[in-house]
Amino acid sequence: MPTTNQTIRPRNRVSGLAAPGTNRAGAALVALSAAVLAASPALAHTGEGMTGGFLSGLMHPIFGWDHVVAMVAVGLWGAVLGSPAIWILPITFPLVMAFGAALGIAGVAVPFIEVGIALSGVVLGLLVLFLVRAPVAVAGVLVAFFAIFHGYAHGTELPAAANPYAYAVGFVIATGLLHAAGIAFGALSGQSWGRMAIRAGGAVIALVGGAFLTGLA
């Protein structure tokens, strides 16, 4: 079992992730997401102000803290695990999420959606906090499981008059950008203080997920 004194092995980092330009880009992505969240946090899970098309799908994940922390955590945990997980997890999540959205649009009953979304933040955050090194197959299944809940929430909130295809493309792109922010954050492992920053990020993600799980958020 992994312990809290484990380090992220340099051989698992993808070449170029720790480059200064990449770190600046990742910081910009995180700052942009934070600014958008601060501007309109109340829009999550309401559809208020959304048209239900591409723009709606693009903005919807970014306006919900419960979605943001989980999607960033997927990229961040992938960076902790290294190649090939760093690419497999961010590809698996939006693909399975699109399937979950289709279930929601079709009206298929899936229980405990909000609980599953909140738990995704708690579980993925703790995995990052403790730098858990799961096998790629196990990590992929876990990420896919949580993606169902996130996708279903998007699908059920799609306005009746919306274009479901444009909406799906929008939220998949937004999800990819949040994964990229997590991967860029993971590039901090190349810095002497990066391991502590990554673990702190995992703790914040778990706390946000816990707040949603307990009804405090």
C-alpha cells in the first residue's frame, strides 16, 4: 500500500510537463476557472441563463464546483500516476460522461446522482492527497464510474429545446480543459515544493467534495 511519504517518480512524468511555459499555461487555466466560478457560482445545476446549445454545454461544468474539482482531479491524479494514465484517464472520463449524458437525456433512471458527484471529489481528492498509485486499469474503471454521474447530471439538465449534440460537444470540450488544468498542476512535481502543492490540492478537492456530500455547499 502507498504511504504518505511516497514521491512522484520522475520517470513517470511526461516529457515537457514541467516546462516553465506549461506551468504558466496551467496557472492561467486555473486562474480563469477560479474567476468564472467566483462570478456565477449559483448557475450550477440550474441551467439559469443558459441557451441549451454549445455555449451552455461549454460553460455548465465550469459553473459548478462539484464538477470542477472532480474534473481537475482526474487530470491531476493522471499526472501523479504518470504515463500512460496521464492520457488514458482524461480520455476515459469525457467519453463515459457522454454516455451518462445520453442516459439522462433518455430518462433512464440512475440513482444517487448527487451523491456520486460529491463522492467523486472526495475519493479522487484523497487519491491525490495520498499519492495513491493504482494500476491503470483500476484507475480507469474508477474514473469511468464517476463519469457516469457527472454525465447524467448534464443530460438531465439539458433544456427541452436545446440541441443535445451541440451541448454534448460543449461539455466534453469544457471537461477536457479542466483535465488539462489538472495535468498542468501535476507538472509542479518537477519543482522542489511541487509534491506538497499537489497534495494540498488533493486535500482541497476532497474538502469541496465533502462539503457537497454533507450538504454544506
